[in-house]
Amino acid sequence: MKKLSFVNKVVFVLNTFFAVLLLLSYILPYVFPKRFPLISVLSLTVPVFIIVNAAFVLYWLVQLRRQFILSLLILLIGYKYVGAMYRLSGVSESKEENTMKLMTFNVRIFNAYDWLPDKDVPEKIIELVTRESPDVLCVQEFHHEQENAFNTGYPYQFIKYTTRNNRTGQAIFSRYPIVERGSLEFPKTGNNALYADIVKGKDTVRIYNLHLESLHLVPAKEHIIVEDPEALYKRMGKAFALQHRQVEIFDTHRRECRYRMIVAGDFNNTPYSYVYKRIKGAMKDTFIEKGSGFGRSYDFDYFPLRIDFILTDADIDIMAHKNYTETLSDHYPVMATFRLPESGEK
């Protein structure tokens, strides 16, 4: 410190502050949202801490200063967190035979209330799905006016409306037969989880389509700037607590499943949260296995947010993972390609 200029001393103090914040954030997946909902909100800021510490590493390296070691060490300690945020290389498409492609997409009720200025959003969503041709499509915030949108190519469908007016809900569309299906009714909310047991050849796989409690986080900077920070913080803390309860319901249900599982959907939380950690368990995250870049799945102005996931049982081979960039909702579609084991049961 003695050899540092005054400016660099100030920078190093800030560096230390953000390095400590990142180190403390590593415990957030172990914090129960029901008991500490407001602390759990900090899981949303972990990408910021990672980016800032990476910037400090570069800052000191350019100056050939050994102070770069501090942030580098903290980043190395949490290498799994860094890997959950950014992947250097991946596989976006697979030409392997006998595979299955699954897409998850929160379509924001097909722009029914004109959040986007483009009037052709529903048609463009249908066009994207047709072009990418997933074998299974998991949709969150489905809208009743689009009930016939995916009839061509998806003879097996499960649509469940969860709002009081029976206009919006979740859906699973499949090219393969659905032999069992159901809905996990989350209390006091329009969110829920669907499941469908899908038969592909001799294999049966359970697909879960999750839509956990929304944080009602508006992407636009202008909205967040004018909103009361204390009210925003408390509202998000309450949502995290509700998510905790919803994950408990889901976790209890899946324990009774005898088939291999794929869990997809809008978790409304990050890979640094208790919610993600509990859902994932021993499962594999397709982005971590085969993704590239930031894996951004939500259109947020401040930093890349990955809150939409596809997870698989450990013995399902992940062949490819793709994040899309088409702005047709406040979320972006995510698709993964798998190869199932020969036996459908665990």
C-alpha cells in the first residue's frame, strides 16, 4: 500500500469492499428465503460483484500491480459461481441422431397488452418455434387466445390456466405421447408447475415446467430509478419467501417420480440463490455443460440475468445448449438437446 498513489489506495479500498461482498455472497445459496427473505434479495447482485471484481483484476494487471491477487483469489474460490454466469465456449447445436430437443420460453402472454411495439409478436413467436423445431416446448405465461398456435407439429398438449379468469397459465407441447400429466397448485398465486410423462421410443421421461413467483422486476432503468427502493426491496423479499414454499411443494412431488427428469422453466431467480440450489440438487445445468457467453435469459438493463433454466438428471447426456436473442418477450427462449439413456426408469 505504501507504494501506491493516493488514487490507487482509494481504488484498492473499493476493491477490498467488493471482494468481501463477493466472498460473503457465496453463502447466499444456503440462506433460507423464508427465514431471511431480504438477505436473499442480494443473490440478484452476485453478477455485479463478479463483473466488478473481474474489472479490478484487469485494472491491477494493466498496471503490473500485485493487488490483482485479491480479486483473482476470490474469483477462483467461487469458480463455480463464475462458471454459472459465463462460459467461454459451448455447443449450440447437435447433429447427433436419436436426440430430443426441449425449449423453454416465458412468452409474456404473447404481448397481449402491447408491451412491445411490434404487433406481430405472436406470429414471430410461432415462427421461431416452427423454425427451431423443439420436440418439447415448455411455455410460461401462456395466453388462451393462442390455444391453436402449436397444433401443427405438437399433437400432445397440456395447457393449464391458473388465473381466476382462466386466460393465462402454463403449457407443455410435445411431439411424443404424454402418458401422465398434472399440475402442482401453488397457493395464492397465478404461478404453478406442470409435469408430463413423455414417451420417446422405449423411454419415458418426466418433464417439469416451472414458473415460480415473479419478482415483478421491470426491465427498464427508468422504472427502477423512480420506484421507492425500500418498497422494491421488501416486495422482492416477499417474493423470495413465496418461491421457497413453492420449491418445497415441487421438491416433495418429484421425490415420488420413478422416471428420469428434465426440469425447465422460469425460476425467477439466479444460479446464486437457495431456490436454484435446491431445485438443481444433483442435476446438471445445460448452460453450464454446453452453453456459451453470459446465458442471459431476461431482458434487464443493468446486467445479464439468467433466470430461465433447463436441468437434467445426471445420467442424461446433454448434447447442446442455446440461448436466443430475439426480443419477443421480457424473457429470451432457451433450448437444449439431450440423449436419453436406454431405460426410462431410474
